[in-house]
Amino acid sequence: MEHRVSIPFDVPFSFELFPPRSPTAEVALWQTIQRLAATGPDFMSVTYGANGSSRQSSLAVLRYILNETSVHPLAHLTCVGSSHLEANRLVREFLDAGITSFLALRGDPPEGSVEGDRFLGDLGSASELVQLIHRVQTERAQYATLASRGGPGGRLPDSRQKVRVAVAAFPNGHPRSMRSNQDIDTLLAKQVSGATVAITQLFFHADDYLRFVDEARTGGVTIPILPGLMPATSAIRLERILEMTGERRPDELSRRLHATDSPEGQLEIGIEHAIALSTAVLSGGAPGLHLYTFNQDRAVVAVLDELHLSRHQSMASAQSAADHQTTARHQSKEPA
């Protein structure tokens, strides 16, 4: 398959993971992270459960990425249902752990709640969360000191570490959008609030992403908009994705996946579609790829390999690099 023709070698890519739900899944996830880290991603993001339900397990995964790989961790944060005080404490907890990149999300209110419910909390939008993250870091940095060169006490650092904040974008519209251009206006508001990059919800048609980017640029959005892609490696997974997201059905992919009962055959079909979709959006100007992994590495690594994007290290060298990291692992490593 010739999918690489107009794709630069140095295209950045990243992965999304979710916290493990059992001790067995935890061990498997550490192995998956090492295999993904060996491909040379710009960052790995870790999801955050509804209402903070996975805060500690999310933080454990982020710490593992920070301390055991050379990859930059990015923490998902939601604000729905949170007070200003709770959100402030949460951001400080992640910053204290060495996490300096975030994906700021409003989050979904529980089923049955409506706008105006007290549960929705003090922060009404992702834009407000973006502002709060920057504000917390600024306030926190004001009190940071380093060991004095000349004796006891401390000194102010020569430069202040800054946070990087990503936000979500919705090529086919957020479910709560009330008008066609609301998603562009919302993304522009997030940019004005301090967002540095946007990551899209997954999609299956390249035209959906390319059209959205064109509309966003016309509307004044200038930050990079990373396409979020997930290889649909089984008919069951495709149906679940479509049910969760409401995305347009990819008819040809759906037909092919449902036409075979072979797990290996479905895997190859899903990888092939993801390669073609990646090629189309990169050829159309996408600044990189953000790959939803479902905590599995085989399909996403196969996509990167076919596109010649993977920057593989051996597992031994990847582990050696993790074992010898000291100060560098705590410094800010900005995602592209």
C-alpha cells in the first residue's frame, strides 16, 4: 500500500490512554506504555473519570509516564460539578506531581441533570478551566524558590515554568451545540483563554476534519488542531464508538468489518482504514496525529510503521533511558 507519498518524516504524533481498572490491567498497561514510548511520541495523555472518579489512578499513570519514560505526560481534567476550591486543589495536586500539560474539558453532567443544576459547579466551561489552570500555576510559581548559591535560604528561579493547556474540538459538532458555528466560537474562546493546542474528537471521514479546520481558521482560530483517530479493529468496537460519539458511519469500513468473523482480518481492516484516514488528513495539512489507543499498542504502532512515522528504539534502550532519567524528567517538555 502506498500511503506515505506526501507525508513528512518528522510529523509529530501522540497517544491517549485511560487508567487501568484492575491489577492485571495495570501490569499490562505499564508494558503497553513502554512499547508506545519506544515509538517516540510527543506526549501521552491520560483520561480522567467522570466527577474525578479516577483521579488517583490517572495520576498514577501520569507519574509512571513521567518517571519511567522520556515521554511528556498530559493530564485530562474535567470541571463539571467542581467548586473553584476543588478545581484549584486538583490542579495544584497535578502540578505538585510534576505534571505541566493538561487537556481542559468541561466534562459531561450526570444523566438527568440540566443546565443550572447546582451539580454543574462553579466552572461553566472548559474556557474557565483553562484560565484557572494558568492562574493556579502563576500563583504557585510566585512562591517557588531554589536553593541559595551562597548559603541558607533560597532564591527566586531564573525563569518560571509554564503550563501548556490543550482543549477539545468537535469536527461534527458537540452534542450540546445549539447552532452550526457554536463549536467554532467555543474553540476561539478557549484559545483566547490560553489554550495552546486543540485535539479533536475521533472521526472517520477526512472531509469532516478538513472542513472543520477551514471553518476554524476563517473564524480566527490559530492554534494547532490535532486530528484524533482510533483504529476500529472490530465490528463490535466500531458500533460502540458510533453509539458513544454519534459520528457518521463509515459505510465501507462498516461493511468490511461485518463481512468477516476473523479477529485478525478485522484488525487488518481497521488498521488499513486508519492508515488511509491518517494519510488524507496529513496530506490536507494536519499538524500531527493523536491516536486513541484503547490501552492497546498493536494497531496504532502498525499505523505509524506503515506511515514511516515511528521512531523506534529497542525495548532495552527505552528502558535504559527511563532508568537513567533524573532532572530532565521533571523539566517541561512541550507537546507539539
